[in-house]
Amino acid sequence: MMRILDLDLDFFLNKIVFWKKNNKRLNEKDYIPWKKDKLINFLENQCNLSKDNKIDGRIVKKHHEAFYFWNELINNNKLKTPFEVVHVDAHADLGMGDNSYDYIVGELLKIPPQKRNNPQYIDKYMNEGNYMAFAIANRWISKLTYITHPSGGNDILKEYLIDNEITNNIKLNNDEPVVEFEKIQGKDYIDNGKYFDYIVLSISPRYTPKSADKLIPVFKEYINEI
């Protein structure tokens, strides 16, 4: 099974924000990015990345651009489905507080799976806060590991989970395959040693201060941008 490391810059802050009402960058005095040494330790000793063995990937501005990157790889026969995603993020990105759940369950899942990635079915509703649910609805993902920020991890839409239990796996409806789901706190995550096939880093300017951008060159040392 192929594996993707899906990173969001907002994970690497001292605290996080939910329900953001505007597109301004966060206040640099309140939201402080990690020190570079701490980031390097996480990438190398917890994610098993190496500067000597860069992994193909892409740096995106908003996180739902990851969906289009994966779709591009799939269409070019470079990414086989279903694949595993390790999602290191301040947010689950499964949709919460929007109308994506009703749309996915009520309309998208009624469309044949091979057509669900059509822009006419996703562009109106998909955004940086729910793209992961759309990837699951496309039957791309077989396992999702959510690596949570110390202040996050409670933003899972229970309706997506079997028996509405956080500890259970994801099943969008009775006709869809089960997606193995696991939630792990960032401090406890140690990758199992398998390599990642691709990396995505989202800058997510709406949820990060400008000062966090200084960490982007550190990430680039581990990514072969394609």
C-alpha cells in the first residue's frame, strides 16, 4: 500500500485556532511557530525522514490543493488507490460546521465512484476544512492516521464514524468501504518505519502567522518538489 505524509504548517504552532472568520494571518505574538531544531527532530525521529533521501511531494497554499495533487498522481498512474494517509494537522479536515456532510452523504455517494472526482461534483463544496472527507468519498484512502496538536483532535464529525464512536473506523454509508482510522497525539507518534511515497505540506495562511513561513525552508530539505 502506498503512503502519503500530509502536513499542515498550523500543526507546528504553540496553539491553534478554530472557526476562523477572516483570511488575515494570525497574530505573531499569540501564535508562535516551533523552533527549527524541534521541527527537524519531529521530521527525522518521528516521521523517519532524511535530507539524504528526499521524497517527492508538493507544497500547497491551501490544504484542499492536496486533493488535486493526489488526483493528478492517480490520473498519471503514479499513485495507486487505495492508499494510506498520515495527516499531521491542527484540524481533521473532515468537515465540521459546514454543509459538506449533507452533500457527500446525500448526493456525492449516489454518483458512481469513478466519477466523484469530477470538478462539477466537488468544486462547489470542497475546501481546506473538508477535503479529506472528499478523498474518502472517492475511495482513495484505506487508512487515515490523524496526528493531533495538543490543543486539537476533537473535531471529528461523529456521523462519519462507525457507531458514532471516535475510536472506531470511518464508513460513510453501508455501500462504502471501511477506512481504518486512528488518532494519535503528536508527542506520541512514531512512524512504523515504512517509507512515504509522497509528501504534501500546506502553508494554510489563514491558520498560521507570517512568522511560521520561516519553517518552510526546513521542510524543503526533505521534499523533492514535483
